[in-house]
Amino acid sequence: MNTDRPEMPSRREWLRLLAGVPLAAVAACSSKNPYSHITGGIAGANHKVGHLLRDGAAIPAPDEYMEREIVIAGAGVSGLSAARWLDRKGHNDILLLEMGERTGGNAVWGQNKASAYPWGAHYLPVPDAADEELAAFLQAAGVITGYRNGLPVFNEYHLCHDPEERLFIHGHWQEGLLPHFGVPGPDRQQIAGFMQHVAALKEEKGTDGKYAFSIPLDTSSADERWRILDTITFAQYLKERGYTSAYLLWYLNYCCKDDYGMGIEHTSAWAGLHYFAARRGRAANADHSSILTWPQGNGFLADALRAQCGNAEIKTGVLLYRVLPHLDYVELHCLMPDTGKSFGIRAKKVLLSSPRYVNKHLLAGDISNRISGQASYAPWVVANITFSSLPQGRGTALCWDNVIYGRDSVGYVYANHQSLTPPVGKGVITWYLPIQAGSDKDARMQVYKRSWNDWVKVIMEDLSIAHRDIHRFVENIDVWVWGHGMIQPVPGYIWGRERTAAMRPVNDRIFFAHSDLSGISIFEEAFHQGIRAAKELSGMS
Amino acid sequence: MDSTSGSQQQSLNRSHRLLLFSVFVIATCGLIYELVAGTMASYLLGDSVTQFSTVIGAYLFSMGIGSWLSGKVDGDLFRWFILIEILVGVVGGCSAPVMFLLFEHVTSFRVVLYAFVALTGILVGLEIPILMRIMNAGVEFRHLVARVFTFDYIGALLASLIFPLLLIPYLGLIRTSLVFGLFNVGVAVYILYSFRETVRYRRRMATLVAGGSLVLVAGFVFAERIMSYSETLAFQDKVIYSKSTPYQRIVLTRNNRELRLFLNGNLQFSSADEYRYHEALVHPAMQAVPAAARVLILGGGDGLAVRELLRYPALKSVTLVDLDPAMTQMFSNSEMLLQLNKRSLLSDKVHVVNTDAFNYVRTDSSLYDVIIVDFPDPSNYSIGKLYTVKFYEEVSRLLQERGIMVIQSTSPLVARRSFWCIAHSLEAVGFTTVPYHVYVPSFGEWGYVMAMKGHLWHPEGTLPDGLRYINRNVMKTMTSFPPDMAEVPTDINKLNNQVLVNYFEEEWAPYEH
């Protein structure tokens, strides 16, 4: 706008000026950065320490060594689960190493004045009653409070409170995530048809008597009839069966993004169906589709695992950078990035519960190739947003899980949802965005390059679709960039040979546990991977 | 006729038409301000016949003063007229927003109202006579009078039609008044730049115009906020106190007969009949545990239930848990409210805890003889959690074996399923229940549920003196439910289904305005 003022405004100019005053006021407001009042920054994401490994930086060799019975590297869910299991089996010399400052892996969490909140994984579906290991852990953690008629009774503080989910579609918040508001009849029929299809698949069993789809997935039927589905994409599978509804495909794409960090075009059909057909959870006081959640997300479960690790020693801020297998021991080189000091460990047995892309750099030669394979990872961006109030649109009130139709993001969860205290103004929502563009390395570099300001803009624009002027109510946004957010079950990954090869121990001294080795990044898989590897380590498998 | 005088005549005609158009605009504006003031007075003070009548009278009288004053005006008439236009625009235009903002903060609103009416009236009264004097040059008087008044009355007709049909429904009171203020200022600008006579002071007047329009435009942009700041329209009676706490909006209103408390716009009690509600809440339960020494109250920060409890001499201690310290402080400090709760919160026996009830019952380990649960209705999911089986399980731990708990349970007539859902949820935890209801005029038919650990309800104590509603007979009849409130099957309210909030929403929806 021209700010030079003429000596004397003509009549016409005066009129224009008068008419323009409201416009000028609006322009003045909008030219200013509307987000300048928002505080925050990029949190976590210690990828620089991690990249020391990748870049093979010259780290001095250790001159001091300690001797340990069992060393577990990586205190995510699989590592904690392994430590817990080994401790319970009476192993009393366990050292658990973690590169980050905190344990929990993808289940790490944070806290501010308004709430505790997750930085990653944030819920557990009511598990299958047949999963005794998981049930035992949950009972010890107070999540299962007892049994009634043979069914677990879940702690009602931990079951997701009502209302659980809503979807913003056609300018309206509808209840539930399956699109129905303003959805034409034929689309609804296809959606109902698909849900029936997967409900039937849930009960299907193969010639080996096992369920077609199960958790942990290695207990699924080996019947070729289903395993062959791992050779095609989910999109192909849906097309072949005549599922064409844009609303249904959006929903399935959303589900795959949510659990696998990629859409149906890239996800294996077996994995896509597993999402819907593997859960046969039952409870005395909840229905089969119920979920368990906490303000801090799965941080609650990770902390509970840690609390059940007994005498196992846990060291954080330690980067394991080399693993050298010897005939009767394993040599480990570790670095403490904070002090720059390194030390060595001679361990009888080692359990690597680190992801495959990390393991690649720890070991050398053929072993490195065998254990790393072709794993690809989805980068994720997670933001915790503290607000003073959340302007709502029409329809269902704020839920635990809130999704906006047709967006790249998979929506947000409301951290205060499980709180028993009436909300006192402030609250926190956790917003999730899987990065899908390009090859995963490019995508990762793109993600790392973007500034906090860029993310604030992306996040605010995404949320303002459903929450008008939300930025005015936002106080703080912390962003966490997960370069390797989760393993991607592309076709061939789950039932290809590489995955089983990567699980095989080295010299009966080095063992592997991580949800990467399942190909699906969920709590149950990580929990069972930890137990499987721990059993192998103690010779009980 | 030569060409020069012809063009002069033309320009005279043109300026004449221009001025007549101004008459039309200012006449419309003038009547709009009058209507705005009348409407405002009947909104805020009630009794619309009186308000309209006195506002119109005062306005016309002020116009008379204005007309009389116009006789004293001398000198540059254009200058006077432009100045008056700007003033009318600003004063008349700002009348509605300023009155809204001041209403809650001045002791006598009528002074403000009539000051605005008088000032606007005087300025409007000045307009037409001065304009007529400007137009007088070159026009025969009888034509002048005829034309000016024609346009004056047409403007008035237009205003009286568009005000109720278009302006109030689409713009609202505040924006209407501001828009017409801008029209007045517009007339000033029009005259200022259409007549050569104004050249000398154009620049100075232009500054005034800019200032005035800026104020009006700003008011227009922020009209929504002005409206939400002033909540007076939401209440029937005069707001005597209002405060926003982190938890809720507290509003007290008063009229000749009663004092009312609103939380987030929902009526909590009226001083005229709250005794019915609170006697029915407290005494049936206390009658069944006559020796009750320790009582817990959840909610009820107004101290009115405590007032009823303190009638029992055997009572040793009352723990009152209310989330909002502002509530309990208000009912411990204000002399007017202390009269209502008989200084109950100041009693030595009363221990006030400002925390949220769910966490309190989860962490408390005391045992109580009577527990009184007096939460707001389950109108949202966060309050709904305080009516779940999980909550009742936690409270159950705090209740003596022979103790009794009573829960305010919304209206069994309006929200029949909600009421019985609360009873059934208590039964699901293992309580035996005694549902009952009373009539509270400002609420309607109201329900409560008593809950006991297996024993029966025997109201055998001695009723304290001075009760105005509860007696033996009332206690006998209140447990009987006529068919339109009789028990209906419902689900159990749990944290993970919150059926009660859904019932409540459905059942109260037809009563929302």
C-alpha cells in the first residue's frame, strides 16, 4: 500500500480513503506474522549424535573395559521388554544402554503445565486374551485389574474415555472416523462391505489351524493363500476387489499412514489387512474395538516396563558404536557424547534392540549386510501444541482422536482427554504428520532442513481448516522430527526372506530384537520381539 | 438568459439537490438514533412501553432545544453544519456500544441513557434549521419548507421500516448505530468537498472526519467483542456481580424479589426458593443418620447445603470440596451472600478444600457418615466423569457402612433417562438407592438419589426447627413417582461410554434457546 500522502487529498481520494479504512486495518493485521506470539522450538530428535555412527566419525578406541554378563543396546519398548523378561528369569547382571537421555524409544513423552503428552506412540488396543505374556505385564502395571468370567477387567481410568474419535468432513465434526456425514449411499455401502470383509477375515484360519492374521504377526498362519498378499500393494488388492469409493480409500489410506507412515499405494496388502483383521481383543468391561490410552501416551507402558526391570542396570546417554564378535565374548565400544569419553565392554551375550538402520553401522562385513537388508523408514513430524482454548466447529465435541478429512496429517490426539479434572483453560494436543514424499532419504533430509517457523506455519494451516483462527489461542508449539519414525511394511518386507534372516543370532552371542524385525511398528510387536530375543539368548526358545 | 447565468442556475440546482439529499440522510440517521436508544432502554431496563415513550419524549424535547439553539448560531453556517454532522455521527454512532459497555459498571444507567438521548437530540435538532438557512438563498421560502420537510419525513419512514426489518436482524444494535454514525460523517465529507465556501477549513475538518470515522470503524470491527464483553442481554435481571475464573463465569443478578446465581449461564439457585432445593438435598439423608458427625460435600461452594447441615448439633465437621476458590471466597466474604447462607462457610466446623472432586475422592482416606454430591448437571464430558460408576466406586470407599450418600440428579420430568441413569449407575456399584423428587419453582420438578450400602432408608431423626419445606409428610410422598417420571431402563454411565451426557443433551435440547 502506498504510504506517501499527497499534500491535500482530493474529494475522490477522501472517499476512497474512507472506504478503504476497514480494508487497510485488515491488511495491516494480516501482513504481520500471525504466529509471532507462539513460543516453542524443535525438541528431541538427537539425530546429530546418531549421525556420528553413520558418518563413521573417528572415535578414539576405548582404553578401559568392563565385563558384563548381558548387555542390551536400546531402551525402547523391545529392549525394556527383553530386560524385564531376563530379569524375571533370574539373570542378575544385565546392563541396558540407551543413546538418548530417556528410555522409551518411540514411546517417549514430555510434560508442561497444561498436561503430560506423548512424542510418539500413544495407545494400545485392548489386547487378545490369548496373549498371556502381554496380559501378565498389563496386570502387573495395573492396566488389568482382575478377571471376570475369564475375561480381563481393564482399569477404567486407562480405557479411552468417551467421546473417542471424530472426523472433520464437509465442514462438520462427525462422530467416529469412518466417513458418513454427507457421504453418498453407494459409498456407504462400499464402506460397510469392506468392514464386513475384514470382520470375516478376522475369524479365518489357515490349513495349519492358525488365524490368517495375528499379533504378534509371526504367529499368523503360514498358508500361502494369505502370505501371497504380501507381494502386492494394498491399493492393488482393493482395486481387484472393486473397492473404488473415494471415501473408503481415503479412510484406508489414513489407517495405513497412521500405522505404517505411508499410504495404500506403498503398503503391502497383507499389512493393510492385518491392521483390520488381526485384533481379537476382548474385555469384561469394554468392547473389542476399545483402546487404552494415557495423557503421556505409551510412555505410560514404557515406564511400566522399566519399573518391572528389577535389578537390570540402565545407562542413558551412551552411544554404542561398534560390536565385535569374538569366539567366547562380544566386544562393545561405547561413547558418551556429552563428555566425549569412550569405554569398552566385554559381554558374554549381547541383545541389540536397536533399529536395523543403526545395527548396519555397528557390525561389519557380511553380518552387517544380513541384518540391515532393505528396511525403509517413514519420517514423522510430531508437534505438541499448548493452547488456551480450542475454537470448535459444528458437530461432535472435542474427542481423544481428532482427524481432518483429506489432509496429509493424520490429525491430533487430545492429551488432557483422560484427565479427571475439569479443563482449566489450557490444554495440549499432539499433532502427527507422516512424511511421504520422495525416497525416504530425500524425505528425511527435507524434514531436517525445515525450520521451526516452517513447521508452525504448516501446523497452523492444517488445523485452521477445522478450527478457525486457532493460532490466536495457541501459546506454544514444540516440534519433534523423527527421521526414522517407523519401519514401512512395503510389499515383500514381512514375508520376504530377509526379515527372518535378520532375526538370526550371530554365533549364539548376538541377538536381535526390534519391531523392525516384525515390519509393523506397534507396541505389541516390540514387546514380543523383546521376549523372543530374550528367550533365544537364555537358550529357552 | 445568457450562458453564464444558465450554468450558475444549474450549479445552484445541483447544490440544492445535494442539500436535499443530505436532509434525507440526516433525517434517517436521526430517527435511527432515537430507535436505537428506545430499543436499548427496553432491552436493558425492561418495560418497553415506558422506555419507548420516555425516550421518544426526551428525544423530541431535546430536538426542540436544538432548534432553539440554532437561532443563536451565527457566522459561517457551512462550518457549523459540518461540525454538527461530525458530532452527531460520533455521538449517535457510538451511543449503542458505549451504553452496552457502561451498563454493568455504572450505578444509575438511566443517567447515561438520557444523557445520550439529550445530546443526540440537541445535535439532531440543530441540523435541519441550519441546513434550511444555508438553502434559503435563492429559493422561495414556501418551496424550501415543503421540500425539506418532505425529505425529512421520507427519511423517517425509511428508518422506521428498515430498523426492525433489516438492521436489527442483520446488523444488530451496535453495528446499526455505528453504520449510521458513518453516514452522518459521510454527509459532512460530502458537503465539505462539494462547496467552495469550505476551502479555508477543509484540512482541519478533514482531520476531525478522519478521527471520527476511525472511532466508528474500529467500533464496527470490534462489535462482536463488545457484545461478548457485555453479557447483560443474556440475563433477565440486573447483573450485580460478574467474574470470570479459570473454571467458570460467575454471575449474580437481582431484582426486587430474588437473587440469582448463574454459573456459565446456568441457573444455580434463586434466593426465592433455594430453601426447597437445599432442604430436600440435606434433610432426608440426615434424618436417616441422626448421629452423623462427619459430612463430606462435593460441590456446593455457595454454602447453602452447609447452612442446612449446621442445624444438626451432633455434627462435628463438614468438609466442603469445591473446585473454584472464587466461589467459596465470594460466599465467605460478601455480606449479602453471607446473609443467604447464614455465614455457614465461616463456621469452625467447616473445612473448605478447593480442589477437583475426582482427585479428592481418589486420595482421601477418611470415612464420612453422610456424603452430599451437589455437582452441576452433566452437560459436558468433563462434568459427566463425575457421574460415572468409577467415581461412585471411589466415593463408596469414603462412606461409612451405615452411611448415606445423596446426589443431585437433574430433573426426572425433563430428563427422565438421565435421572434414572444416575440411579442405575449407583446400583451398578452395589448401592441400594432411594430416588426422590421435589418441586422447586425456578427449576421445576427436581430429582435426587440417595445411595446406601445395602441397608434401608429410615428417616427416624428429629427434624430441626425452622424448616420451611421438609416435614415428615413431604418425606413420605417425595419417593413416589407419577407415571410421567417413573423408572425407565437405561445404560450404566462409565468413563468409556459417557451415556449420561448423551441422554442429558438429548433430553434438555428442546429447552435450549
